[in-house]
Amino acid sequence: MSACGLDFGTSNSAVALPSGRVLLVDHAASEPRLFRSVLFFPEGEPGVHAGEEAIAEYLRHGEGRFIQSVKSWLASSTFTATQIRNRAMRLEELVALLLKRIRAAAEHASGMTLDEVVLGRPARFSLDPAADALAERRLAEAARFAGFSRVEFLIEPIAAALAYEAGLDRDELVLVADFGAGTSDLTLMRLGPSRTGRDRRGDVVGSGGVPIGGDRFDAEIMRGKLLPFFGAGSSYEVQGKRMPIPSHLLGKLLSWHEMSFIKERGTRALIDTMLRSSDRLRAIEALQDLVEENLGYRLFRGIERAKIHLSVADTARLDFEEARVEVHTHLRRAEFELFIAPLLDALDECVAELLRSTGVAAEQVEAVFLTGGSSQIPAVRQRFAARFGEAKLRTADAFTSVAEGLGRRAARLEAR
């Protein structure tokens, strides 16, 4: 039996061996170490596509069900199943489909049968303990469906800490901040060469997390900059009265995986009413096409690209033209930082609460290890630099350090 570490992410997943080597799991991707956590069920055709293949088939085929961000639903007791090809598919089945494809790709890359796994999990799937426990049970069940005979969990920032520790030549008290697509997780931990190869539970000083990640940052760009292109600020007529476009409808545009709910009969009827009487007809036409033509995925990838560009530039251009959707705008870094300021405040408070609860002063923290895609956002780094000092900030591979650490922990499974 061989073991691996699997970082199952909201947007991307990665796999590593006990040596810490991160495997090439999707050669169709621009970064083959990352497997996009997406599925596509084409309409009128059998089978299911996963990863970059799913994206390519979705863009080519157009019709069907494109499933993204399933990890974000694990803690939701109200989301139990969804209809796909006239069959109710449980959330655990969808996750298992992804994990099975990722496992197969990892086995092909390693030349080994991988039947034991250390799975990463956020410090908190949810602030509700019952919902948090539900999410872990569902993920464990999905992993077993995918063929893993033994499943263990490790908090993702602890996994990142183990990857960081591999390069240390002295002991340190380290704050690890892992920024995923759906959550930001923090762990305060003692690391160093004197502590390797032993039970590490006593080395964890404290942990915490908030449901804020890359997807939320993207959503704030949509909210602050792009919603007017889809009707925000417009009005329509109902029984002789002018009404503003409902906020609940605009709220569905803030996350890709919520957009499919706009296709419900009642919402479609509302859009038809707005098309007849809106004072900004072109924006409502764009809204209709955004939803009916399944353009949300591509629009949000454009938002993500603009966000990434703002990490190295003061201004990013966002251009998107498909069907009747026409978005052409500049996004300034100062605007973006204003949009996400409430999220950064919540992250700040999470850090402060972790220090309070552990009785550790900021001055006692010897290093701050930032990992995950949003660790590259200048405003995020500035918050940590303001509290701990720029000289203490450390970074590594933003997207695979968690997988590397999970792989290193998997060595313990093989030793049993």
C-alpha cells in the first residue's frame, strides 16, 4: 500500500508523495501540478469530464452542467443533492468523482497504487461545530467512494507549516496563514529540526480561520465594479410602480456556483418582466445572457486575472465580450483595496483573536509564513507586515506548499 497527501481545494487540487514531491496531475493545465476542481456533464452525451478537460469541453460544448466549488458546499446541510441528467446526485458523489479522477492522475504520475491518503481540511469549514463536523464526514465518505482505504485529515495550515519546516535550520514559533479559495486558515505552531519525527500535536499553539478566500475577493470586484453592467441601479415597472432590481437577484451574481439558481422559473419570469420595462434594457439583456449562455465561469476567470495582475501593477484592464455581455473597464488597485477592506478587517480580527486566545504577543512570533493564492495580494501582506514587521514575512510556492506538507505527513501512514 502506498500513501499520498491530497490538497482538495475549492478551485484547484494537488497531490504529493511522502517525499514531499508534488506530482504532475494534469498535463493539459498551464500548471500541471494543479488539477482544477471542476466537473462537466455534457448535455446529450454520456460520461463526465474533470479538470482542464472539463473546462475545454464546457467551452466547446456549451450545453450541460458545469460543477465548480463543490468543496464550499460540504458544510451546508441544505445542499444534499442536485439533478444531473434526470438523476439526483448526492454532493458526496460529486466530490468522489473529482477525487477519483485526481487519484487516477496521481497514480499514473507516480506509477504506484495510492490507496491511503492524508486529506487537507480548513481549520474551520464553518463557524458552526455541527456544520464543520458534517463537512469532514462528507469529505471522508467521498474519499472512500474514490477508492482510498484509509483516510486521515490534517488542517491545511499545519500541512503548510510542515512544508515550511523542511527548510528550517533552527526552531521557530511560526504563524502560518493559508489562503484558499473559500477560507483563510491560521495556525500558530512551533517548528524546527528538533521537533521533526515526533507527535506534533503539542507543537500546535493555536489555530483559527474565517470563511474568506480568493472567491470572496473576486466577488467584491463583481460587487464594486461590475454589477452595474448587469442592472444594478436600474428599475423596472410592476403594476404601474417603478421598482429597483431585487438585491437577492444581484447577490446570486457574486459567486459562480450560485448563478445556476437564477435559471429557476420564477427568476426567469422576473427577468422577462424587467426586459419589458427596464430603464436600462441593455444591462438586463446582458444579465439574461450571462445566465442563459453559461458565461459566468468565463467572466469570473477574467475577474481573477485582473485581480492577479493587480498584485504587480496599479491598474488592470477587464474586457469581456460574449453574446450581449459587454464589459470594458479599468480596475485600480486602490479601488480593489477599498472593496476588500471589510474582509481584511475580519482577517485582522481573526489574527488578533488567535494571539489573544493563546497569550502570544506579536513580538514573540518569529516568522509569518504566507501561502495560498491570496497571499500574493499586496494589501494582504501589508496587514501582516503592519502587525508583525515586514522582515518576519516568509513565502514559498503559493499553490503547492499545503500538498507538500500533506505528503510529508503521509509518510506516517506508510510507516504503520
